[in-house]
Amino acid sequence: MIDIRSLLDAQAALRDLNNKIEVLNSQNLDFHGRRIINAGDAQNQQDYVTQKQLLDVFNQLNNDIKGVQSEINLIKRRLQDAGI
């Protein structure tokens, strides 16, 4: 922690803080293997998605594939029943 005893100390501390914020805003962030937690769902194209959103899409695709497979099986049975 910086010991601020004068206006010059406060200005120097604010400049240092501003420089650190600029670095965060202008460079890639390396989280060194740490997780980002409590994230909200993506709203825009360039947003990261949450695991929940990925699982929702995966489950919907899986259900869609099962539906298509059921339709294929029905067509196969009808073809077999027709002797084709």
C-alpha cells in the first residue's frame, strides 16, 4: 500500500493505478490457469459462453439427432414392410 502524505503522492498513486488499468485494457490477459467464475451468459457474438450455455446447445442437438434417428428408423421399417 502506498503511503500518501501529499497531493504529489496522490497524483503519483493515481498515475500508477491508471497505468495498471491501461495495461489490463490493452493486452491479452493470462489467468495462469485460474478460472473465471460466476460469469453471465453471452449476449453478443464476441462474448465468451458459459458451460451451461454449451451444455444447453449440446443437449438440444442431441435431442434433435435422436429425433432424426427416430425418423430414419421409421422410414427403414416402412421400407422393410413394403419389401424394399
